[in-house]
Amino acid sequence: GSLIPPAEMVFLTVLSAISFGVLLSLVVGADSISGDRERATLEPLLLSPASRRQIVFAKFVAALSPWPVALLLSMPYVVVLGKGDDILGVAMLWTIGLGTLLAVAFGGFGVLVSIWSRSNRTSLFVCLLVYLFLWRTRWGYEIRLIGDSPKAARYAGMRPGRLIVLTM
């Protein structure tokens, strides 16, 4: 047997897959416009018959593309680690829903930063800082916890109202 229960192993695998997919979506989004600008491939792209909205939408869809790949790569591991546990179906649904929402948010943020940034380094740096802030700091943890469960955050001694106002 294993020292870690199947539900916890599934959770850790799902968390890793979501983190990896979201980070890749953020990086691809951050490189989308500013990278083309630095590689001097943006001007020919703008001269194409596609509208600017279509170009930005295509860049956004490209930024989302790492998430389904990360999801598909993690599925066999989740199934094997779940070993037929009841948590498996619920975990898969939550993974698909939450991962997709996070990939859309982070990929969109990456594209926006890329549009506003003059250099590719700057857009990648800003996006990496935001990612590290949300996943590696106490404030980021509090923001994620309040988003997951305001009651649990209140029970842990956090003040959700204050943090929501600070976040906005």
C-alpha cells in the first residue's frame, strides 16, 4: 500500500497539471504580441487580410492550447492514482472546469500584458511575477483560499472583505 491516500495523490497530480498548464498558457500569451513585435513578424501579420481582433483572438486561442495538452497528459496518471476511488469522477470534472477557467484568465492576462509591453522580456517578466505572486506568496495563498472558500478563509483568521477590496 501507499502512505498517501488515493484522494490526496489525485489532488496533488491535478494541482500539478493545472499549475503547469496555466503557467504554459501564461508564457505563450505573454510571448504572443510582444514576441512577434521583437521578431519583426508583427508587421507582416498586420498586413494580412485578417482584422486586428481576429489576430488577437487567434493569439488568445494559441495561448490556451497548452492547457488541453497538460490535461490529457495528466489524465492517465490521475486514473491510475485514483484506483477506482469515488473521488476520481469529481476530481476530473473539477480539474477540467477549474483548469479551463484559470487557463482562460492567465492566457488572457498574458496576451494583454504582451499587447501593452514594448519588449518580450518585460511581458514575460511581468507575467512570471504575477504567477509567482499568486502561487508562492502568503497573499497569493489568501487570495486563492478566499476564492475557493470564504468560510474556510474566515475560519483560518483571514478577513475576506478586506482582501477582496485590496485585490480590486
